[in-house]
Amino acid sequence: MPLAYLPSPPRSSWHLGPLPIRAQALCVVAGILVAIWIADRRYRAAGGPRGVIVDVAAWAVPAGLVPAVIGALLVQADGGAWHVIRTWDAVIGFPGAVALGALAAWLACRRLRVWQYGQPGPRIAAVAGQGVAPSPRVGQRLRLGPVAAAAAPAIVFGEAVAAAGGWFSQQGYGRPSSLWWAVAISPAHRPTGYENFPTFEPIFLYQALWAAMTGVALVWAARRFALRGDCLFALAAAAYAAGGFGMFWLGIGHLPVILGLRAGELGDAVVFLGAAAYLARTWRGRTKTFQSAQKPALERDSSVM
């Protein structure tokens, strides 16, 4: 045991009567709440109406949790078919959660209308204008671009908070390490072959730091380069995938190998290449900065979404 190390919490769950309360789940919930709060502040600072982010999150959050629920249900399953599903769950992971959440957010924006948040509907606008035909933008759908611009840094900040769950569950660690910031893992949580190693690389800590730095960089990039919502979201995906790919080299344990890469590495590589290709294609299409306080700028945030 090194002289200095990061101890693991003695407990990872508590019981409220018959109901178990797991610290890892609480960290995920806290991360979701932090992400919604940050996204809401960014969206309203750009001129967006109150309540949009919460309503969109009501669609996006349940959809994003689908991969985690599937993984939890299949973690004890054995057999050929279940093994294939668990393999793809390892490939998809966090990128799949974000992709499903983004799809649900797109559907929410198509169903929600601007007039639901204080904007006048077509009839009200016609009466107020004394019979003048309403603007074509009155009653329009919410635009996904401004929502994506607000949510991109918020999601990675929320992931920084959620990463603490790996510390409580003693699962977010990697190779044995004697560094002073290595995390102590109890014998019951050490994998086969590593029973005699007391401290390991704290991958959960690296994930949290990388996510926090990525969030700060995204906020700066949005202002410095006047990125549209779709470009900022793609940049967030590329940065997070690059960090995840690098951290997989510190991991231990057995993961399926697909196309020469471990399952998690393959998922991050696909996300990074896809996001980089999208950025290369759309980089010249930047518009005015998302941080404008004027509503028209918010509506013109993205020509794509």
C-alpha cells in the first residue's frame, strides 16, 4: 500500500426500509440535474423562453437512460444471444445514450411550439395586428440548434458529476498503480489476477476531470468561434470520445474485440470519426455566436436544425 492514496467509500448503498438507495444512481441523478440546470441557464441567457429545456429533457432523459437499463438487466445474463447484446451494449454505452437522447430531443422540438412559452398563437397575433396576417414564424416549432448549443457543454458537465458513481461503486478503476492519487479497492471488488494489488488508476477521476475541462473548452469555443448548435454538439462528441478512447488503455478486464479494437474503444472511435467528419463538412457554415442576448439570433442559430 503506498503512503498516499485515495480511499474508496466504505459503503455504496443504503436502505430506506426495503428500498435500496445506491450512491452510483444518486450520482447519475445529480449529473442529470446539473446538466438540465446548466442547459436551462445557457438557453435563457441566449434569449430563449423559460421551460423549454425542462420540457425537452422530459423526452431526452428517459430515452438516454435506455442503454443503461438494458445493461443493468443483462449484466447477469449468460448465453450466446445475451452475450451478443451485452457486447453491443459495451460498444454503445454513453455515446448511445447521448444519441438516443438527441433523437428524443429532436422529436420533442418537432412537437413543441413557440407559443406554448409565451409567444402569441396565430389567432392572437392576427387580432393584435388588427387583421394583418401573422408572421410565418408565429407558432413555429422549437428549433433544435439552440437547444443543442445550450445542452452540449451541460451534458459533459453532468457527466463529470455522474462519474463520481464509479468511486462509490468501486468500478471506475484501471491498472494497478502506486501513484499518490491512486484509488484503494477492496479485495471483494478486485478482478481475478489482481487480488494482491491494493491501489489502482482512478479512471472515474480522469473521466470527471476530462469532462469538466471539455465543458469549459466548449463554452470558450462557442464564444470564440461563433459555433452553431450542431457544430458545438459535434465538437463535444469528438472531444469526449477522444478522452474515452485514451482512458480505455488504462482499463483492465476482458472486453470483446471487434475489428481489432475492444468494444468500448470501437464505440468511441466511431463517434470521434463521425463527429470529426461532420465538423469538417460544416465548419464554414458558422453563424453568429450563440451567446447573443437577442431572440432573432437564437432563432437563426442553425441553418440545419
